[in-house]
Amino acid sequence: MQITKPVLDDYYTFAGIKYSMHEMNDINKNMEVGVWQLERLKKQFDNDYQVVSAFNMGAGNTRNDVYNISYLCDILGRDRTLQWLKGKTVKSWKGSYRAYYVTD
């Protein structure tokens, strides 16, 4: 899982376990922190698309309705993601080829 230094710092603050970035190469430690982060994001967001997006692009981008649609398709499934996007406006975000601004 992609674990950033700020997530490790939060993990230490809230869980009391201090890991280094190098220790994220250990699959068990990586999964421990990654699952903790996903559980934390599930408490902050309403649906799977927001949780997955916040994990991938950060909570701030997700709160601003910015999503990496190809990542959502990879993780949650193309058909499911396209169904979720039905009726929404999708625009490129700041000229990015990866990130899109999605509104109802």
C-alpha cells in the first residue's frame, strides 16, 4: 500500500507505534498501517469512491471533488465507477491527465 510520511506520523500519534518509511517494505507492517488508514478514511467519507480517492490523492483533494478516475476504475471496477459517474459533470483538474473534478 502507498504509505506516506504524514500517515506514518499520524499512525504514531494515534496508535502509538513508530515505524520508519523503510519499514514499510515489510508487508505486514505496511498492511497494518494501510488498513488503519483506510479505516480512518471510512470514518471521514460517505462512500467507497471518496475513501479510495482520499487514499490515492489525499483527503483534501477528495473534499474538493478531485478524483483519479482511472485509479477508481482499477480498484472499484470500471462498470461500477462509470455507473457512479452517470449524471455527474467530469472536467480535467488543472490540465491533469490523471485527476478530474467531479460534480453532481
